[in-house]
Amino acid sequence: MTHELTYADAIEAALDQAMTRDPRVITFGEDVRMLRRNLLVRHGGNRVRDAPISESAFLGTAVAAAMGGLRPVVEIMLVDFIGVALDGLLNHAAKYEEFSGGTWNVPLVVRASCGGWYGDGGQHEQVLWGMLAGIPGLNVVAPSTPADAAGLMLTAIETDAPVVFLEHKLLSHEWLDYMGGASRATVEFDVPEAGFRGPVPDPIEAVPLGVAATRRHGSDVALVSIGVGAHRCLEAAELLAGEGVEATVIDLRSVAPLDRGAIIDAAATTGHIVVVDEDYIRGGLTGEVAAILAESESGATFARVGVESTIPYARHLEDAALPNVDRILAAVRDQS
């Protein structure tokens, strides 16, 4: 059986399912009792808690709680603010299992919104999954559909290691309302409908980490992306089909672990790879995919569409800076 759910409601349903099954699952962070008021009613104030506006303090608390036997889901409102709490992830959560020879683990989920396309500038619209995925010991996921959002949240909670769970604001009515409401009433949001709402299994089925999804099959070029980028690629693929170019669309779903096999198979099938990434080009996912292709000696041509500098506030400049459909089409045409 399935239910039609929004992206945000699918994540909450997964969290509710996990909290119902396992009393060790708790959630806390800034404004969590307001944002997760349904969970507060169902599971009580001991398991749904507000935290002060000090990300380093409550993320450090979450690391200790996970080591002490709980399974916390801690919310950092925007991933941009993870910089003030990075020590807890970089030097503690990600390393304790290795440092202790497996004696300790940190079953922690760090939940944060991410992404742009709504006019909030370079301090609030980053995704940062490339930086986070570069930390050994961290898992990093960014689902693009309600079913994947629910399934990956369930997996993240059940994983005996830290997982950074990134939810793109453009897919979530909750975050668009909270971060970009009446003050931006004149701004048009290009929200991918298939990511915003869709069927979700009931009960929710876990989605494994590190397994990509093929959203479209084609033989001429493979568009590889994640999050909202997967929807931009699907839109571009439809336009390319009108030009006689059939594109495969690969939704990676996880940045760490990364599905190397899906990337290599797509290169073998099409001979042409275009990576579309809302993260920074330098040191990020696009370069990692390039390295995979080089190491596999695939011989496929390679192009990338990403963010090259600080995301500007001005809406028209922001759209040009992010990997929009026109930039994807241009990258594909340059390969032909």
C-alpha cells in the first residue's frame, strides 16, 4: 500500500515510524518542538526537544547521546550553519569507531535543509555535500523524491554510523514556508512537482545508502546528478529527446557512499557523462566522478555543470550561477 505524501511529510512519517519502533530514537534542535509538533504530541517532550541556538553545543550533545546508547536525529536548520559545529562531526562523530577499533560507534543523524533557487544568497543556499562527503566516516545523503526521502531517513536512523541527511528546501513546503514565505511573495519558485509530492510505501521501506536510481534510460548521454539536480536533468532530457538525443538520468541519492558502479555503467552505455551538481565545482562531487571515470579507464567524454563562485542574492544572477536547464543543455551540445 502507498500514500501520496509531500517530501516533508514523508520524512516526518519515517521519523515517526522509527520512533514508534525504537524508544532510543530522539530528535532535537532549534525550534524542533514547533517544526515537529506532531511528533511532540505522539512521542512526548522527553524525545522531542528544543535546543538553544548553539549548533556546536547541541551537535556535541548529540554525539555523546549516540555514544551513550540513544539514536538521535539532531536538526541544524541550514547546512550553511554546520561550519560552527563542524568539530563535532569532523573530529569526533566521524572518527570514534576507527579510533576505538570498533568498540564505540556513533549512530547519529544530522538533519539539515540545503539548496537555493529562492533568493537567499550564499550564506543560506549552499549544499556543501561535497565538503562533508570528503570526511572519512561520514555518510551523506540528499534524496530527490518523497519515497527516497522517507526510505533514506529510515536507513539513516538504523545505521550505526553518522549520517548527514540533506533535504533540499525547494522540495519541501515546510522549508519554503519557513524560510521563504510572505517576505518573498513576489518570487516564483521552480519547484519540481515529482520531488515535492509522490507515492510513499506504507509501511515505509528502507532505501540503502550508496545505491543510485536510474530515473530515465537513454543511449546517447548520461546526466548524473542528485537532489533537485536530478529533476533539472529530467527536464533537460525531455528537451534533448526533441532533438533526437536520448539521455539516461542517474540520481545518485548518496554522495557518501557513492555508487561507483552506476557511474561506470552509465559511461560504458553512453560514452558521454555530464555531471550536474548544485555544489561547488572545486573539490566536490563533479571532480570525484571525473576521478572514477579516469580510474576505470572508461574513455567516456566528461563535462560538468556546477557552482563556480559565491551564490549571489539577485534572483536572475542566482539562476545563472546554479545548474539550470539551459546550462545542462549547453554542456550536452558541446559534447556532440
